[in-house]
Amino acid sequence: MKCRTSAVKRLCVWLGCLLVVCPVLSRSFIHPGVLHTKERMKQIRALVKEKNEDAYASYLLLEKHPCAQADYKMEGPFDTISRDGKFAYTKSKMERDFSAVYLNALMWGITGNEAHARKSAEVLAAYARVLKRIPDTNDAPLLAGLEGFKIVYALELLKHTWRKMPEDDYKDALRMFTKIFLPVLDTFYDRNPYTNGNWGTIVTKTYMAAAIHLDDRNMYEKARAFYLDGRDNGTLAHYIDGETGQIQESGRDQSHCMLGIGAMATVCELAWQQGDDLYSAKNNRLLKGYEYVARYNLGYDVPFVKWTDITGKYCDWNEVSDKARGRYMYVFEIAYNHYVNRMGLPMPFTKQVLEQLRPEGYDRDQPGFGTLLFNEGAVGRKFVHPGGLHTLADLERMKMMVAQGQHPWAESWVELQKDPWAQSTFEPRPMMNMGNSRQKASADAHAAYLNAIRWYVSGDEAYARCAVNICNAWSETVNQIPKARQDQGLLGIPISEFAMAAEVLRVCPLWKKDDFERFKDMMVEYLYPVSHEFLQTHGGGNVDYCWTNWDACNMVALVAIGVLCDRPDIYREGIEYFKHGLGNGSIGNAVPYLHRMEDGTVLGQWQESGRDQEHAMLGVGFLGTFCQIAWNQGDDLFAYDHNRLLAGAEYVARHNQMRGVPFTYYNNSQGLNNRWPSINGLGRLEDRPVWEMIYNHYEVLKGIPAPYSKRMAELLRPEHGSKDHFGYGSLTFSLRPSNYPLLPTPEVPVGLRTEISIGQIRVDWEPSAGYFANGYIVQRSEAGRSEFKDIAVYKEKVTNWFIDTHIEEGKTYEYRVAAVNKTGTSRFSECVRATAISEGEWPQEWAYGEIGDVVGGKVAYADVQEGTFRLECREGFMGNGVENTPFIYRKIKGDFSFSCRVNAIKGNVSECGLMAKETLAGGGNAVTMTLGHFGRRFARMGWSVKGEKKRHFAIGNTYTWVPAWFKLVRVGRVFYAYESTDGVNWFYVHSTRMDMPVEIYVGMIGSFREGKGGNYVVLDHISID
């Protein structure tokens, strides 16, 4: 049997120049969360109430079980319990007693009858007072695992759902478990492997359950690691063959195989309810094990190889054992529920077993009653209509508040009426293949939604007819599953938008039933498969390769289609992906790290925050929309995992208000190497009207503070529209009136300073105090003239810097800045002066040369910013086997540390940065640290070896934007490369061993594509030690 191990290493780096924080790397545990959460228990109660076929039949078995009775008569307690040896007489009796603990707690959770809660607590308390030990006999780990699980399940459910649980009884029972049962489990882990695999699986299920109940992350990780790859027969790596599904105990008998895989499924279900997917581990290996066992026990042949187990004791089985063949244990529903009901994977042999076995009962050593407890496929759902992005109550509120002229609804209504997509004259442009232009499809979906809103609020049927016409045109035209030329995953945007628009429009009497049905058929037959397929396969790429917003738009499509078309299966598919999906749209991956701030608040680092801010806000909007749809159907995913979405939204909002955020190193299969929050798009608020939805849900509706989201909503109020979001949230999501304009006039900006470089003057200032500004006005005058004119007007953009490139050498300029918002404009700041620098002579130690063929290369220098060079070139390209570049260099002997800042790039520049080279001629050994390449954002260390045509690279931060700092360090024959955002905090990129002379050429290069001139890079802060 092959054993594959994996290790996930996380390097946590935070920007000391921004904040001192403590990153929180793990989620909190969900309670109750040992097998069943409150949400899942609610669904189980619904199955019982509705008397849902097999699920109800399973409940009747539970209800009638002798150990599930509220008047159960204890057979103990005993001061010593054992399955074997001197005290074996206690085995059956104490097993029944602990089953009563478990089953009565379960009955309490389902029925709400306190008599069951009292009985469960009574038995626990009795044993807690009397039980002293579990002797160290052969079967001690089995006892501690099998009975301990029942105890932990009951403690978890009673503690978190029964308010009348006596505190002393709970503490005594918990002490009994931790002092008597838990040490036996730890002892098993500490010993060398000596048992068949079912022992390890049973120990692990109870250890993981205890970890959850005790909120012990270290225990949880220990159990998780053991389950996957521990050195024991009872681990996924060693219990199930990854190719055939053969079980380590297949040659022993069938009962123990079922016992083992049942315990493994319990481990996976425990983890799943905590947002951790172990079911899919090692390519769904547990599924293969189940299918192997089911197939053989159904009477089919299975492959078998003689097994060499971990202990070396159980290696003499030459064929699969027929002992207990066909005698099924109640362990199949739990796995079938996950793989088939949740994930849509086939389990044909397990299905055949269940057709014989249902309804599942209880056999003492497993959770049992799986047809009730693990049967999400039977969960019925009646959808609220309209209930996509808005309910009928939401629509009525909009209508009433606009009619009354209430703020901010009235202002947002005015904005909506200006939108060109909100006009009744809009003409749709349907396509048979929506993938030909997702942008045109999205525009039509927006128009359908906005016209539907205008109709409902105003009562003007012209808008309803327009919206109906758009939807009918598309449903009459689309005749295929869309295929995009590129970015197939982003088709989820128009698909979700059409579903949400139609859900509003469904209440319109002008939309004929046949047309509405045809539209729904289009959504299910042609459009649903796009989003379903993408979330399943991600285009055939790695599951973590795609960004959060790609997953999220398709997740919105699933829940929106599910609601519109009354398809609980499609809706549930989206909900499960949000909770447990493998891709970056699931909430745990969208917000991979939590950071606890000094004031105790928690910010959630967004998956795309190291990429750019436009996409970070895009993802917040999509997942907010997803949660809003779920909320309107009674599922509170806003609150899921302790309001994790809010933590992520607050992080993104704070960062884009220029307040600074912590950051933990982030990487995925793209090789991102994100080491800091991106400045690309930072502070640009204008295209992401998503904040009213977040703020109104958390702070207005629930009273949960959301200060940064609140401020974003205030800065944008009244929200306008957007190409990727419906927008107008001040109309559609506001829950209470507010004064308008809401914010005071912003404070005067202070702290103006300038930075002079060749061809540019950069002006920076402190964000306006209080963060009330939603934009700035930058003015300039020639010094002494007081003729100030606007040179930049930031609207819904709070970036606190401006780069002036329209300057003349030698002239002195004065700059001033005012802050603006929708209330007014502040006074202008105090002025700051700067003189455009003139070019000067180079320092003598520097020289200019050209390697290979270079056209139009020239250099300028200014003695500012610790030395500034501008390297200009019309053409001079570096690539594999091609080395044409202008080179500003100097000779250096021995070890050195050489750094500079790339401050500006203009024109057709494909690469720029540092180079160390043994010769000025083409070829020869060379090392580089540069920025450019794809999207001109990849920081890379490169090296080339004499005689090789290939240039080698090691990737740094792939979303690096200017200004960017690079450093090359030589220590003997080893060259090291680093990158930084500030020249103070450096991040290691790579190192390579390279043979070079003691004295080499070190300097700055650029790679320029053919152009008409004007291609240049500016490099400064040049330092050589």
C-alpha cells in the first residue's frame, strides 16, 4: 500500500511599518458541533415533523430503542469498567448505560423534551460520582473510544442547547472524561502501533470530538494528522488502499472493516461540521473503501492483494474473508450522504446496500440512525418568493420610503433614474451563446433588474414591459450551454444577475406563465451547468488556482437559480460550497487568515488583498450577495463561522480607507507569493457599491459593530450602479432613515510633502482626519503666482498621493490639497513647494554600456533620492537566448549588498531592475532581480549560465507594483535576492550558487520592446555596501 504524506507550511509575515498585530491562523470551533450543528439539528427536526419517509422510519427506531427512553433504568454505575479481564462483567451493562446517555441527548435535541435531557445528565452524573478507572487491559482503547464518544456527544449537545444543565454535573462529567477516558486515548497514541486499524479510527473519532468540545486546537490537529498519515493501521494512508479501496482488515472479517470505515466517516463528519474537508482527502479514498466493502458484501468479486501492515503482525491473510459477509452494520448513510447528497459523486454499491438496509438503526458502536441523522438529500425546502436578492417586504419598503421622500431612499432613487440601463427604452441584445460576450449579457441582466425595480417602486408598467421583454428575448434565443472565448468562470456574473432579476420580476402580472417557465427552463438547462461545472472542475486546473471572485459569482448563480426555479438541490449545492467548498469561494478560503487587533477586534485578510483592491471588493460584494439570498431563505450565512464574512469585509474596507492592515504571507498554486497588501487600486471606491448591504445587515439589523463597512457605506451614499454589481444599495438595502448628507464636511488635509524625481514630483498627504473624505482636489501653481488650478480631482477615490508629470525642469511649484465628500469641500491645505529637478552629471564610479543590440539607449541622472537614474531606450529586449539591454553599471570586488527602488515605468517596458554580470559582452554568467514580465507585475530573481540559452527564474511577489525595492547580495559564490515595499522590511526571494570572478559588473537594466520612443524606467535610492 502506498503512503502519501503532505505538509502544509505557512510562513506568516506582517508589515511592521503598518501595524503590530497577532495573526489568528485558525478558526474558532462551532458549537454545538460534534456531528450536528444547530442548523443540522433543525433540519433533522423538520424531517421528523414532516414524517419524511425513510428518515421518519429511522426516527421511529430511535424513539422505540430501550436506551432512548426518558425512564431508562441504569444498570450501573461502576467504579471500574472494562471490556475484558477481571471486570468484563461490566461491559454490556455500561455500554447500555452510555448508550442511554447518547440516545437521550439525541432525543432531547430532536424532540425538545427535557425529560430526555435530564436522563442523559442523570446517567452522566451517576458515573461521574462513582467511576474511578479503566484498567489498562487489551481492549481499554476500544472502551475509551466507543463509550467516550457517546459521553462527548452528550456533553456537547447538553452544554450548548440545554440551559438547565446543572453546572456541577457538567463539570463532574467533563472531569470524568478528561481524567479517566482521555488518558487512555493519549496512551494509545503514544504507543508503537500494535492493533488492527479499526482501533486507531475509533480512538481518533473520540479524540477529535473531545478536541471540538474542549476548544483545543492542538488536540484537533493531532487527531487530524493521525487520521491522515499517522504511523498506525488506523489511518487513511494505511487502512484503505488508494487504488482498489481494499481495507487493511479485509482478510480478517467484514464486521471489523465496517467498524473501521464507519469510524473514519465519523471523523470526517466531525471535521466537516467544523469547515474542514477530510472526506476528500487522498482523492476521496474513504469513498473507495466504502465501495470496496459494499461491493464485496453484496456478493460481487473484488481484487485482493496480501497486505503488509504497519505492525507486521497481520500479514498472513491470503484472500478476502467471507466471515460476516452480507451482515451490514449501520455505517453507510453517513458516507453516502456526503459523497452523493452533498457532492454529487457516484456510490453505486453503497446505494445498493442502503436499498437493503434502510432505515438504519443502531448497533452500539456507531452513531447509527443514519437515515435520519445523515440524510440531507431528504431535507425538503419551500422557498420564499420573491426571495432572491429582495423579499416582498424589501420591495414594499423601497416603494413606501420613496413615496414618503425618506432619506437615503429618495436620493438613491434619483440616482437610479439616471442610469442608462434603467430606462424603459432599453433594447436587449440576446445571443444563442451567452459566452460570446458576458459583458453584453450582464448589461441586459442589469437592465432587466433595474427596470423591474423601477416598475415596482413607481408602478409604471413601461418598465415592467421592458424587463419582461429582456427576459423573454434571452429565453427565446439561448439554445446552448454557453462557452466563453476566455474566462469561462466569469459567466457566473450574468447568469446570477439574470436569476436575481427574474426573481424580482416573477411578481409582475405582465410576465406570462409560459414565458416565465421558459425562462426557468433556460436557467436550469443551459445556464446552471456552467456554474456547476466550474465549481466542480475549475476548468481542469488546480482547485485553488482561481480567485475568490471567480468562485463567488458562480456560487451566487447556484443559490439564485435554486430559489428562482424551486430547486433545493441546486440551492443546497451553493450553500455547501460556501461552507465546505475546496476552492477560494468557500468562506474559509476567501478569508484565509484572521488578525486580532490591539483593540480586540478581528479583521479577516481577504484572499485577493495581495492581488489588487478592485477584485478584493468585488469578492466582498459577491459573497455578500450570496449571503443576502440565503438570508432571505432563512439561512444565516452572514453569521457563519463567527461572522467570518464581516471580518473579511472590514479588512478590505479598512485597507481602502488608507488606514493600514496587517498581512500574512499568502500563496496558492498560482505561485502568488503575496507578501503585503497590494496598493493597486487602493482607495478607489467608485466601482464597488457593495457596502450598504454589508453595513445594514450587520450593524443596523443585528447590532454588530461594522465601523469600516459603515464608513464605506457613508462615503458612497447614495450608492450608484456598477457594471459588476446592481448597486443602489441605499435604496434596496437601507433599513432605517438617516440624515442626508450624513457626514460632516471633511477636515483639511495635513502633512503635505513632496518627493522629487526625474520627470515627476510626487505629493503625499495624511488622510483627512476622521476619514470623512471620499475624494480630494489637488491644485498647483507656479511658485509666487497664487494661480492655483486643479491638476487632479479624485471622486470616490481616497488615495492620498498624486504624481505630477507635467512639469518643466528648473521650475518651482506650489501644491495644495482639499478634501471633499457629498456634504462639501474642506479648506485647502497649507502649500508645499518643490522644484522640478534638472539633470546633472553622473557620479564617476558609474558608467553606461549596451549589451547586444540596443536602439536609442540613453541615461539621465539627478542627485535626488539618494541618486536617481532614468534609463531610456527604444528597443533592447532580454529573453531566453536573447540578451539586449542598456546597462548602468559599476565594478565591484568581492561581497556586496546592492539595492535600489524602481520608482517609475513608462511605455513598452517588459522588465527592469538589478543585474550582476561577469562580462559586458553577451552571454556569460549573470544574476538579476527585476520587475515586469506578465502584466509588468512579477518580481523575479533570474540567472543565466554561460553556454545555456535558457534563463532561469525564481518567482517573488507576482503582484508587485511601483514603487518597488529590490536587492542583490553576494556572499562568496552565492547570490541572494530580496524585495521590499519600503526599503526597510526585506523579503527573501531566492538564492543561487554562481561562479563569477571576484570583480564583476553590478548595476541596473531594462528590457524594452520596439516603440516610438518615450520608453523609460526611473531607478533611485541606490545603495551599495
